[in-house]
Amino acid sequence: MPDYGLTPKGPNIKRLDVILEEMHSSLTEKLGINTRQNPQSLLNHLLTNVADKIAELWEYGSDIYYSQYPATAEGISLDNAAQYGGSTRGSPAPSYYHVLCTGIDGTVIPSGTLIASDTNPATQLVISEQKEITRSSFNKAAVKVTSTQLSGVFTVALNGNPYSITPTGTPTTTDVLKALSAAINDDAFLVSVDEEAALLRIEAVDEASANVLLLSENLTTDTVGSVITFATEEAGDILLPNGVITKIVKAVPGLQSVVNVGSYIAGQLTETDTEFRQSYADKIFSMSSRMLESIRSAILDNCQGVTSVAPYENDSNEVDDMGRWPHSVEVVVDGGDANEIARQILNTKAGGINTFGSVEVSVPGEYGEEITVRFNRPTYLKVWMRVGVTMSRSSTLPSNYADLIKAAILDRMDTLDTGSDVVPQKLFLGALYSTVTGMDYADITMAVGESKPATLDQRSITVTPRERAILSEERIEVVISG
């Protein structure tokens, strides 16, 4: 008889049949009669009921044992077990959108202000704290001349850079605005003159940026657009296209229009047990002594909407073959708010280590100084895929086989980080065979392109450290072959 209880290989519990057999054997020996002889006897019924309760206790003990480990725990037991590694389950969070609010300079947008998308059904969004439309944090502005005397110096300052003109002769308002437009040569802004409305329109190239506008006394603003963050009322990853959040549900005096711009920050529902186990392995490295692992874990753990983090280091004294500076780290992050990502990088990287990347964010240091933190966003590789399925002779494919195949492939693609190659033999086949019955063989070919290539003949796709392979359902073709 094997050893029962907690063995070197883990718990080995007694099954109901083993317990019942032991009880019958013990009573048969003591009473001198075969207690198994009549299955319908009162004694047999009593033993069976008692053995069933004992078996439940064995199972209960086994459940307690496995509840101590993140890989096997469930529900609240999983939360408790993961806390030993300093990790917590992702809680529900709304999606956040950058909304360009246009109105009169100084308009206060109170907390609780509601706006909505023009989609059907509509998605409502709200702000939790009071915000202001102001030229001190503008993205777009319409500037007009206030003085009837078109003389003196007219100045527009953008982010501390002044641009001035002094009209001569007898200029018109349009002449003054055109001269100002010609004088402003900042590549970060698009400047034009609306002659019909007599306005100088200034728009930031980065449609989600916040900038500072200063004007001389003979100029003022007609309207100002400031980018303010709104949250969806419901939690979850709620994706809306740019330009569809346009309805003002709760009117605010001075607020004329709203529209969503730039990228959004994806929300989430409460992590399921499966999702929590997957993220646990990534988040646990927050206590790692290795800098890259700690940076990756800190961003995943603290920055909402991040779907991929790939950190790299150049610890040499020379620029490496990817262009990274000596003694620098490059972090390629997909999703999330740039300011939060930069803060996590600054808090986690070692002192004296430079940050490398095209995205630059100013983060206040410990003593109020501005520190520039750099990182990169991945370039997307759009993958096209053809799955040729050979049917089994012994079983039948389910009627929704194509949907099952696409879902299995997309689930596996979501696990790929930036810089991860797409290798179907390693990535998809196991999931396909376990998900789709009646399939003998799957032949997967791929290609990369903005539009569907003429031929899909690649067996694997190589991805560089600054690229991320992405796939969508409409780019997967499933056919019966063979």
C-alpha cells in the first residue's frame, strides 16, 4: 500500500474506496464475519456514509495544501498566496481618454462633469476632480487682437519662447496676425490665420500635449483648448476611436466642445485567477536585485494599460549596435501613460544610468529638479496568417472550428512581448490541438504588411527589439486542406 498523507512528492490522499476497504477489513477481522457479504446491510450503509465523510476530510486537507501556492490556489486563497511575493490581483479600473476641451480661457470644469461618445450605445465618461481650460496648459488656441491701435509690440510666447513683431505703417488686423504667424517658427506648433474670423490659430503638433501660452496685453484668446483626462463610468478595456467622444451630457458654462484625441489608457476588469497567475510571474520581479527585471515589474505593476514591457541595457563604454548610449537602459513599453511609465523607470533604475529612447518626459526629482526620462514605444508589425487544417478520419471538426482556431491563436499572440519572434510550432500548435478536436494537422504560413501580401509563405517572423507583432481576427484565414 502506498504511503498516504504529505509525502516528498506532495499530498497523497486516500480515496473513498480505499477508506471503505480498510474499514471493512478491520471490522471483519475483529467481528469474525465478512462485513462485505451483504451490500444492503445496515452496517455497510453506515460504513459507506462514514467513509464518505472521511474522504471529504482528506480532500479538504489536500485543498488546503494546494491553496498555499499561486500555481494551484484559487479565489481568495490565490490572493493570500500571492501576497507572499508582494503581488496583488489587478482590481477593476476604467479606461482613460485624453479629451480636448475647447472653451473660454479660465473655464472651470467641475468634478462629476459628464461627456459621452456619439456611438450606439453611447459610452459615458466623467472626471473625478476639478479641471480648468487655461492658456497655461493649452493644446489649441485662437488668438485675437484687442487693441484698436495697431502699433507697438505684439508678442506670443510658446513654452517660454517669445515671438514678437512691431507693425509699421498703417497695418490691418489681418496684417498683424499674418506677421505673427510668419514670426512663429516653432516646429512643435502649426500656426495659421483665419482671415474671416480675424484669428490666429495655434495648434500643437502633439495633439495630447500641454503647453504654456503667454500673450502681450494687446492680444487675448478667443477660445482655448486644453487636454483633460476623462474616465469611463464603467470599468474595463473600452476602446473608442479618435473623434467620437463629442457629446457634453452635463453642460458647463464656458465649455463649447469636446473631442477625444491621442491614444487611450486601457482599463481592466478584476483579474481572473488565470490572468492573475500569468501576471504574478511578471510582477514578482519587483523585489529582484536585477535592474531590468525590477524596471519591467514596476511598470507592469503600477502603470495601468501597459500590455508589454521589454527592457534592454548597454553596460559597455561604447554605443552598441542598436544605438544605445554607453551605460544606459532602453525600455520599450506598449500602452500606458507616459508620465507614469517615466516615473517608474526613474524610481527603479540605478543611479548614474542613462535612459535611452525617443519619448522624453520631464519628471520632478527628489529636490524638485526636472529630470528627463526617455523610453520607446514599439513599432507594430501587422501579421497576416493562413491556417490550413487537415481533418482527422476518426473524429469530426466542430462546426465553429474556425472561430476556435482564431481565438486560440489570438490568446497566444497576446502573450508575446515586444521583440518576441512569432514561431507557430512553439507558440500555437499545442493550444490548437488541445482546443480543436478532429484536427490532425495545422499548416501555418504568415506574412507581414499594412495590407494583405500577395503570398503568405513565411514559417516564422523575426521581430527586432523595438518591434511588436500584432494580429487581429480579420487577418487570420482558416481553410480546410489535405
